[in-house]
Amino acid sequence: MPTATYEQLLLETLPQVIETEKQYDAVNRRLGDLVGKQKRRTADETKLMRLLMIIVDEYDRRNAMPLSGIAPHDVLQFLVEHSGKTADELLKPIFGQRSHVNEALNGKRKISAEHARKLGKLFCVSPGLFL
């Protein structure tokens, strides 16, 4: 199966400044698909993914509530739910034990600086969100 070029991906996706929740949801679905491909993602798909991240980030900056005062476990829950990742995907690369994943997601275990660094890399966000 031939892979799509960056130009074809742009035509298929038609990225633009997000103005509505409906557009936001559509872009996030497409972004989630690209993130989920991980190592199977082509260079052109990675290029599109990075562009969509910028578009989503810009929308979030204009419309999202500030993150100050939000508990680190709530940030982690939000990112897991909206990234398409599962708690199991945090097991081996981040926490090592299933109970630690569940405790971190439920706020019963503090997220260490080491875990925050790994989570920041996994979700492409600042590790400070988890501390």
C-alpha cells in the first residue's frame, strides 16, 4: 500500500485555525490516530502530527482553563483519556507496576520527578504539569 505524501495528507486533513468544539474534536481525533501509529507513522505523518499539535495547542491557549491549581493526577487522567492511550501503556515505560499506575491516576501516589519527566516525553507536555 503506497504511503501518502505530506501534501496529500494536508489535502485530506485540511488543517486550519480551530474556531469551534466540533473542529477541535475532529482535529483531536485525527491527531489521536497519528499519535497511536507510533513507530508505524511515516515521516510525512509525523510532520502533519506536529502541525496538528500546534493548532490544538493554539486553540487550547485561547479557550482552555488555566492548569494552575489542577492536581497532577487529574492532568494525567485527562491526558490518558484524550490521547487514546491506556493505563497499561504507562505500566512498563513509566511506572513499572500496575498498582503504581492506578495509584498515580487516582491521586493516591505522588508522581516523582523521574515519572514526570517520562510522562512529559510520552505526552509531549511539560513535566511540570505532573509535579
